[in-house]
Amino acid sequence: MSLIILTDGLRLGLIYAIMALGIFISFRILNIPDLTVDGSFTLGMAVFAVFAMDGRPFLGLLLAPLAGLAAGCVTGLLLTKLKVQPILAGILTMTGLYSINLLVMKESPNISLFNSGTVFSLAETILPGFLKPYVNFLFPALVLAALTLLLLLFLRTQLGMSLRATGDNEAMVRASSISADRMKILGLALANALVSFSGAMMAQYQEFADISFGIGMVVVGLASIIIGEAFLGRRSIVCNVLAAILGSVLYQIVISLVFSTGLNTLFMKLLSAVILTVALAVPLVKDAVKKGKSGRAAVKRGEPNDA
Amino acid sequence: MLELQNGTVVFLPGTVNERVALNNVSFTLKDGDFVTVIGSNGAGKSTLLNAVSGAYPLTSGRVLLDGKDITRLPEHKRARYIGRLFQDPLKGTAPNMTIEENLGLAYGRGRRRGLSAGVKKADRELFRELLKDLDLGLEDRMKTKVGLLSGGQRQALTLLMATIVTPSLLLLDEHTAALDPKTSRQIMSLTDRIVKEHEITTLMVTHNIQNALEYGNKTLVLSQGRLILTLEGSERDHMTVEALMRLYSANAADALSDRMIL
Ligand SMILES: Nc1ncnc2c1ncn2[C@@H]1O[C@H](COP(=O)(O)OP(=O)(O)OP(=O)(O)O)[C@@H](O)[C@H]1O
Ligand SMILES: [Mg+2]
């Protein structure tokens, strides 16, 4: 029983980890809280679903990230060319996407893919026999590994370094003859391409697309990143990227465990909000406790307390 | 060669807070000139450099670099030809990136940023040599995040980054003012060495009159947005801090601030 819950959480975690990589780019590399995510996740689901219904799931997997890329560009343009505040820029795109997503889904709020051929079933045919039962795990794991590798390689290129520097010190970036605006657009585009791709994989895995599935995704992604960082720290880029993945898997396992107790799934979004709040609060509380302790120790030693 | 023609910058025009920070200033820097700029607080020294670098647009007037009109070029495009250091040592480097990554970014200045390696093997050797020249031991810490360095080390690194691809023009805005006196002297002589070695045309704002006369070959004096004095040649060679202070009070409405007297 619990093993099934674990593997289920693991699989979901691998798929959501793709989204976490995207949110890592906007939130941690560019330092931009990007709320486009809620819309672009569903966008990926929607694009994938319509193509999968048509019997072309692989095309859907290919086009979903391109749709996300475009969504990210819109937010980037709002942010840089119209100087809209980052949060608002994301909200604008997300809101607009709701209509677009409905349009893509041919005006129906959900699409079931139960009878369509899935990428998993197609991937299964190319796997050697003894691996076939694990396809639901292997396929997302391989995709995630490939994307992670590509992302890490990209971040070490001139372009990738320019992107990182933009979130780190914009003045320095401009002084190095790099257009900070262009980097922000590029970063948001890449981030949302990953998010949409994650949405497409999720639609495939769950075999349905739902117009409201993306609500609160940004919270899930952020919580995952912060949880991962609590374990791995933020020492290097490799560390940070692995943290996003680990955090994602842990988060989904916890969620699966919680709901395996029979808790009503309507609490899903509330739980994700609570988890993120706790994840944000823990470091502060830890700090406060540490300060309190050292402060008290200092008082005992008779030193002045400058905290 | 840098030419500023009737450079004027007005902040908040048409409001009660309107402020003419730069008032019809014209000057020319010939290739290889090392020009120092002094003036009291709020005289418009930073505004002058910002207008040249493109951080602020000129309200009127023109900027020409090597004969090309760059008045309308955005800041990051001008940065292909202009190296820049700020007073704040934190402004010039990316703290969460390593020393070699920062240098790698600076080394790509003026080129298109593509998918080639951010820090190439051959570059790394060059960086090591250049860092060794700074004599701060940074050549052994190339994988250290810049955020862990001291202000002086960061400013030295920024200087290296600004000049690693020799710029047509180097702008220095009180770049040693935030450092302790000893580090400040070190960075100043390092600046002088690098500028001389590559014969970089340089415009340096300083609040240290001694430095303004000691380094470079020309001195501009600003007061309330106007260029009130230009010192060069033998007049400058024989100028003392005291004489300059007297000359300033004879020409300007305000006084050079206390922090200038050094
Ligand atoms: N962004 C801005 N908006 C409005 N006013 C400004 C702005 N920047 C500078 N000023 C004003 O323009 C004038 C010139 O400022 P500037 O920073 O160029 O002086 P400075 O000579 O560099 O002085 P300091 O020695 O203090 O650095 C000042 O009166 C300042 O208040
Ligand atoms: Mg200034």
C-alpha cells in the first residue's frame, strides 16, 4: 500500500520537477516572481490534450513548450517594454491565458484522454521487455534528466551566464554590454516553456486536461524549490537545480501520503499554501531561535546584546 | 576621443523640483587623455558620467565617441566601448557568480552572447595571469563567489573587468571613495598603471584634490552643473591644492565641500 503511494508521489514529483526547473529560472535566477506559471501550466495541458485527442501526442509534447515560450515572452515584454511590475505582468498574462486555454480546449473545461494512445504506451513499445512495467517512471525520469543536463549546460554558456548575472546585478550586466531586458524576456520564455511542458506531461500522465488544474501551481513550484534548498543548500548552480528536483519529489510524496489517509482532495490547494507558508517561515524561526540562544548566552557571559 | 557638445541634463523639468544638474557643458578628451573631474557635492559630476555612459539621457546636446554620435544609443550598447566603475564596489560585479565567471562575462563585452562556453580553457589562463598582476592572491580563488571578497578586492576585479577588453573610454566615479585609505591608494595606483599600460582615454571623478592633480593630464572643475575651470599643461603642473581652492572660490558661487580638502 504505502509503496504504491511512494512510487505514485515519485512519478508525480518527476513530472512537477520539470515545472520546478522553470520556476527556478524565473524565481531564483532572474529573481522575478512570475505568476504566468498558473496559466502556462494549463496551456501546456490544453495544447497537449487537443493533439493527443487527435492521436498525435508526440506533436503535442513538442508544441506545448512552444506555447509556453510564447506566454513567457508576453510577460517578458510587459515587464520590460511597458515597465509593468513583475507580479502584475504575470497576472495579466495568466488572466488572458484563461480565455486562450479555454479556446484551445475547444471551449470545454476538461478533456478526457482515456481512450487515446499515450506517449507512455508508445514509449513502452520501444523499451526492452523487463523495463516495460516501469515505463511510467522511466519516461518522465529520462525526460527530466535530459532537460536538467541541458539546463545545466546552458547556464554555463555565455548566454546562460548573462541570464544569471541579470538576476544577480543588473547594473553590471548593462555595463558588460548585455541587454538586461532581452535576458529577462529570454529567461521568462524558457521558464514558461518548461512549465508548459510539465503541464503537457501531467495531462499525459493523468489522461485528462482541466482548465483549472494550473491554479496555485506557482505555489507548488516555489514550495518545492524551498524544501529542496532546505536539504541541499544554495551552494552552487548544480546544487540549486538538484534541490528543485529533490524538493519536487519530496513535496509530491508528502502530498500523496497526506491524501492517502482519505483526506478530501478539496484541501489540496489549501495544503499547498500552508506548506509554502511553513517552508518560508522555518528559516526565519530557526534564525530567531539561534539569535535568541546566542543572545541569552551572551547575557550569561555578561556581554552586551546588540541583536 | 570623447566629445561632449553643450551637454545639458535637467531632472524633473517643469516641476517645482526642476534641477539643472548639467548646464551646457562642452569638452573634448583626446585619445589617451586621463582627465580628472572635481567639484562640490551635487555639482553634477556623476550626472556628467551618467550622461556619457547613457544611464541618463541628455536633455540637450550631443555625445560623440571616436567621431560617432552616440547620444541616442542605449546604455548597454554604449557599454561596448565604455568601461565603467562606480563608487559602490558592489555595483560592478555579480556576487553569486565566481571570479572567473564574472571575468568571462566581461571578456565577452561587445560580442554576441551565444552558446559557446562562458569561461573557455584558454580564457582561464589569461584570467589567471591578469589576476596575478593585481597581486591580491585572487588567481588562486577563481572559483570563489565574488560576494565573498572584500570591497577593495571587488573594486580591483571590477577594474580588471572594465578594461579586460580595452575600452575606448573608461569612466570612474569616485571609485576609491568607499575604500579605506590604504586600499584606496592601492586601487588608485592600480588604475593609473592599467590606464597607462593600455593608453585608455579616461574620465575620473574624485573628491580628492590631491589625486585630481597628481593623476592624469587634465582637470575639469564643475560647480552647480557648469564647467568653471579646465586645468592643463604647465598651469596644472604648478597647481597646488591650496591654489586650486583659492581659484575655485574666485570662480564659483559655492565652496568646495570639506570632504574635498585632503
Ligand atoms: N535621478 C535624479 N533625479 C533628480 N535629481 C537628481 C538625480 N540625480 C541627481 N540629481 C540632482 O542633480 C544634481 C547633481 O547630482 P550629481 O549626483 O551629479 O552630483 P555629484 O557632483 O556627483 O555629487 P556627489 O559629490 O555628491 O557625488 C544634484 O542636485 C542631485 O540632487
Ligand atoms: Mg557623485
